[in-house]
Amino acid sequence: MKTDREMANDILCKVNSMKEERRMMKNRMGRVAALSCVFALIFVAVFSLFIGGTTTDEKFASATSENTPPKKAFLMVANAAYETETVINKDADVTLPMGGILIAKDTKGMTFSEKDTVMLELKERLIQLYGKDCDWHLRGIQEDTTVYFGTADYLKVKIENPDSVDKISISCTDSGIITVSDKSKLGGSLSEYIKTIKQGTSITVTGKEYTEIYEKTDGICIEWFLSEIITDAFMTSPDMPLSEVEDEITISINYTDGSAEDYTVSFSFNDEGMLSAKCSF
Amino acid sequence: MDIGESSYRRFLEGDEDALVEIISQYRLGLQNYINSVVNNLSVAEDLTEETFVKLLIKKPKHKNTASFKTWLYTIGRNTALDWMRKNPHGREIPIDEIMNVAAEEEQFLQLYIKDEEKRAVHDALESISPDYRNVLTLFYFEDFTVEEISKILKKSKKNTSVLLHRARKSLKNKLEEEDFIYENR
């Protein structure tokens, strides 16, 4: 049996090598992304020359139009474990996978252990979705019907000039419940690691609150879960199609200069229970 | 704030000795608990180490409502369940290692469970269902409350109470079969 000190040394070695591996993976992904951008630019340039003009895509034109003021907020799908952030409000009506999955099964008469297997099935599907294990946030109910919802991603709202924020209002329908939190970087103290700020279907974050969060984590995090209404619906109809579950999150940002930005993020599930988000503004 | 939380905070601030404190404080209990899930002490030792690695490498979702110990045991349980999923038939031990494993188990029990009565309970736990063993280990050996156990097992408090009640009944029957005088805690 190892001594405590020996175990600590082994753990630190493993942690360091995993961090190094993750850093290398990130660099590799960065290089791939950079190369992809270069190729995409070359392709656009060649294509434009080929059709004898510049790109005329309306969405692109309106997004870059001088008449349209640039958006001050970045709305992102983020993952704390992989430290990834994908901006979703650069184009309207873009659908992105959200790294969430829903499962509902009739588990009447099952033992606790068998119901746990249902949860493992959910994890297995999440692993398939990501291609590897990840940091999950699972919530579930184990009664006659077992309903689990697992997420790894969350929405993040980032406004780079926190002083410009008067308030942020976030709401969803009664299909869901949203939690607004900060997600400090590893290195903060444990009790400060994730600080749930507010929970409900209608939340307002004041400018002062946003500034405090921004200093720690550069944006607020919005996590979404199934409401009791939906879990109750599964309790009575375990076979309800997963694609019938949907929600709409409205994010309104009021700035101190009187301007405002509104975003709507529609959450929907496919028949397999995989969650995706579509942003419109 | 429990001791683990303050040690973890110091570790995050760069004090590596704090990790030794965490290990020293929780290692044997966590290993005993993981053993109640995987029923293999040698695997439980590896998974205990893996749990500590996860504690440090991941961005763990610690809730302010749960103590550090509850949080650590939740990670431990998930690690054990992952292992169970990947190894549904458990790990086979080569016959020439069986004696070593038995000696290691004895060493572990001597270190962690010194009390004779607790030893008898621990032995009885081995012959009851894994779910019952799991919840009773958390309740009797790790001194968690029903609320804390419900967080670790991701069950409602009501379900946890029912599970604990049935588990106690099963353990009581087992102990009575072995002429052990059972007292309600």
C-alpha cells in the first residue's frame, strides 16, 4: 500500500501529464482551425473571382452593413471542461449542438441498480455525442418513469465593457428552468468555484452584478434544465416523443446609453434526445 | 467549512502539502466506499487515486450546498460506476495473486476498521445486495446524513430513506443469522 505522500506524488504526475496532453490537443486544434480559416478564405476569394463579383449573401451583407450597429454582446455555447466557447450570435438562425441529452424510460418495477443502468445509458450516449468522456451535469428523477437530462455545455453571455450594462433579463417558458451562475477558472477557491446567482424562469442580472461576475469569469453562464412540468408529463406518458420538448430563452440586454439588444435562443431536441440551440436576433 | 475544503483551497493556491492532507483525511474512507460499489479492494485503491486525479484535473461542479466530503464521494461514486460500466464482470484476479489480495485487504481493514463490531458489520455487508452495501457504508462507516447520501447517490431524500430502511432490515437479518446483537443507531 502506497503512503499518502507517494500517492500524492503519483497523482500530481498524472495531473501534470494530463494537463500537458490537453494543452497539446488545444494547440493542435488551434492549428487545424487556423488552417481551415485560410483554406476557407482562399475558397471564397477564388469562388468570387469565378462568378465575376463579390459575395452577395444577404445575411453577410446585412451583418456587415454600416447601417447596422455591431452587436455589443457575445452569446456563446461554452464548455468549461474543454474551455471552448463558440459564438452563436454572429449569424442569425444558426443551429448549434448544445451538448445536452434527454432520456425518458418506463422503469416501473425496476430496482435502483437497474435504474442506475438507465443513467449509465445516458452517459454512454453523451460520450458518443462528444467522442470522449466529459464533465457532465446530470439531473434525473427515478420513479415509475426515469427521466434524465444531462448537459456538458451552457450558454454564456459576454459583454466586454461591463460598465456599459444596465441590466440583463433572461427568461424561458415553463418547459424549463434556468440557472444563472459564474464559472470561475480552476484556481479560485472551492466555495467560489461555481456560484449560483439566480434560478427561475425569469431572471434579471443588474449591471453591478454583471460587473462583479465579469471580473471573475468574463461573462454570465446560463444553464437550462427540464422543468417539473415536463418531467411530470414524462411520468404520465413515458413514450412522449423527445422532440416534443422545446423551450425558448429570451435574453434582453439593456445598456446604460439607452440602447438594447434582444436575442432568442430556441432549444429543441431531436428524436434521439440530443439538444441543439438556434439563435435569432 | 470542513477540513477538506480548506486544504483544497490551499492546494489551489499552490500548497502541494495540502494534497497530502486531503489524501490522508479521506483516502481510506473513500476507498472503503468505492470498494462497496466495485467489491474489489485493489480496484478500489486504483479508483480512489483516479478520483483524486479528477478532483484536480477537471473543472468540478461543486455545489455550495454540499460539503467537500459529499462532493468528493460523488466523484468517487461516478468513477466507480464508470469502471463498472467498462468492466461489467469485474476484474479477474490471477490465482497466484489471490493471497496478496487477501493480505492487502486484511491490512486495509486493520488500518481503517479497528473496531470489532464494525468489522462484523463490514463482513456482513459483503453478503447483502450491492445497493444496500453502498448506502449502509455511507451511513455507518462514513457518517453521512440521509440528505448527503441522497446527493451522492443522486436520489431523492425519500428514496434514500426507503433504501436505507430496507438495507438496515437486510443487514439486521444477516447479523441475526450470525448471532450478532443488533442495536438500532
